[in-house]
Amino acid sequence: MRFIKKIFGSLYVRFLTAFIGAFIFSMLIAALFINITQFGNVQKMVNTTLDSKVSQIKALVDNENMSVNKAIYYLSNAEVSEKAYDTIMKTGILFSEKEIQNVENGNVVKKINYSGKLNLAAVFKLDNRYILITPNIENNPMTLFLSMQRIGILIPIILGTFLIFFATITVVKPIKRISEASKKVASGDFNVQLPVKGDTEISDLIRNFNLMIKELSASEYLHKDFVSNVSHEFKTPITSIKGYARLLKDNNLPEEKRQEYADIIISESDRLSKLSSNLLKLSELENESIGIKKETFSLDEQIRDVVLLLQNEWEKKNIEIDLDLDDVSFTGDKQLMYQVWVNLISNSVKYSNQNGLLQITLKQSKRIMVEIIDNGIGIPADELDKIFLRFYKIDQTRNSSGTGLGLSIVKRIIELHGGSVTPVSEIGKGSKFIVEL
């Protein structure tokens, strides 16, 4: 039972069944239509032949004074057979009472039966003899019509079945390839790419499948990289805390060193706390579990507040701040947008040179545009498209401060507000971050 279900559940069998069923149904409808429209004409031709033969026999008997048997012999040919009988029962044809009465009244009764074999006959009474006229079964128009009808159905069905079979193989083959490739992907093999030929719907399906695999492969790579980065980022401060905690257990440790190690433990603990907080924030933003609390606030005032918040940082490097801010009201999540400016401006300060210049502009036309420009160390061109990845740091030694999550959070917050952030940079000349809202 299971084997039968498997066979009839096969795509090949279902395609063939559907195609052949539709094809046979169409052929039967066509045959029925031809039968309805043309059978009457063929029947008229047969009746005309029978009526002509009846008229000829009657003419010979009545006008030429021939006997019935002689007239039949005279008119006998290969197309029509005539025989005379003493009683109607001897004709071997079943007649109803009404038909027998018609024959007795001198009328011609025609019988057309088809029960596995075609039977055509005309019976009439002449000189007390019952004459049976039967056309040649093989050559009469009705037999030829029915034979052609059968041939017209059977040949297309047989040829159509073979053509549909090969067409089904052609259609299903790439689908089976996709199915086999899907199994490989399910088992973790993302190095699957199917060949694409032509520009059909199946070709589009294969192209989309290949694109999906490419995206899944990239996603899997990012996932593994993310896990690796999270492990590394947590392992480093934990190892540091554990090591300095052991050193603190030394009773002979000088007080100065004890304080230094305690400060390091506090610093690493703060780093862990910040990392956990940023991971949670990024996860909430990406899963959109944080609802955007929209309110209207002054965007220029918010940016000024952030500049003042970071005053200690830019004053330490003696950085000049150049603000060119239009009065702009913005509707969005005030707390999340505050985090955007803190991240972007603090990064610009961090990577600016001593005695550098930091320019911040805010303009509004059709869209709101914020530009944060520094003249610091800059970002390599091949790094620009990676800076928004989680845990990505241009300083790959990972000894620099920061978690590598700030710009990922910035990008996600701006996207949630329907905006975009674009970095422009050149090594040794500084960087510019353009935020459009």
C-alpha cells in the first residue's frame, strides 16, 4: 500500500496522469463533437444508397416485368447485397410490431444498429417477397466514418502519451535536481550551484535557488563568525578578570599594584557589561521587539546636547568643533536617535588627530541630512563596506576599546526610522558619515 502511494505520489506519475487525462478527455470531446455534427451527413449518404437500390429493384420489377430474384441478380454488386425471403422473420433482423406493420404497408424500414459491430439494412415487401438490402460492411460510408473516428482518437492518444512522457521527463528533471540540491543544503552543504540554461520559468526558479543558496551561505558564514566573535569578545575580559583576581590573592602584593589590578578588573567588568548591553540592544533592534516611540523633538538641540556630553573627549585632543545646524524638528524615537549621535560623534572624536577639526552640519530640504566630518586617520576603501558588520573593527588586534557593535546599532536604528547612513573616507584625510532621514 505504501509502495502504491509512493508511485502515485511521484511527480512523474502525477504529471503524466494529469496530461494524459486532459488529452484523452479533449480527444473524446472532439470525437463527440464530430459525431454530432457529421454523423447525420454520413447517415444521409447511407440512406440515399439504400433508397436508390430500392428504387432500382422496384423499377425493374414493375416496369421491366422482371421477377424479384432476377432483378436482384441483375443489380447485384460488391457494394450492396440484396436477398429475398418468403417471411420477414427469415431476414434475421429483429423488428418491432410497428416496423413490421410499416413493411406490410409497402414502406421501406431501415435499421442501423451498433453493438460491437455495425449492422445496416433496409427491408421492404415486393411481390409477396421480403427483400433485405445490406451495404458492404467494410466499404460503406458509415463504417469508414466510425473507423476513421477510432483512428483519429487512438493514434493521437498513443503519440501524445509518448510525447507527454518525454516532455514530463524534460520538465521534471530540473525540479528533481533542485530537490537533490535542497537535500544537500539541508545537510549543511552550501557549496551547491545548479547550471542555468535558457530563460524559462524553470531557469528563473534555478537562478532564484542559486541566489538563495548564496544568501544562506553568507548568512551561515556571518552566523559562525558572530558566534566566534562573541566567544572571543567575552573570553578576553573574563580571562583578564580571572588572571588579575588570582594576583590579588597574593598577600605580599604591594598596595599600589593591588589598586592597579582592581582598577583593571573594574574596567574589564564595565567592558563585559557594555558588551552584553549592546548585544541585547542589537538583538532587540534586529528582531524589532523594541517599539519605536515616536515623538517630535528638536534634532539640532539633541546634537548639541551630545556634543556637550562628549566635551571631555574632544577637549583632551584639543579638537575644534564646527557646528552648522538648521532648526529641524523630527518625529521619531528620541532615545534611540540620541544613541545614534553619541556613537557617530564619539567615533569621529576617537579617530581624529590631535588638534583636529570636527564639522557637524544639519540641513533640511526634501529630506533631513546630517554630515559628521573629521580630518582623522580615515578608513581604507576595502573596509568601508564592512564597518557596519557586528564585531567588525578596523583594528583587528581587538586591543582597541569598543565592542565593534556601535555602528551596527546605528545602522539598524536609522533603518527603523526609514533612513540611511553612508560612510565616505580616504586614508590620511578623514571620514564623513552622511545620515539621511
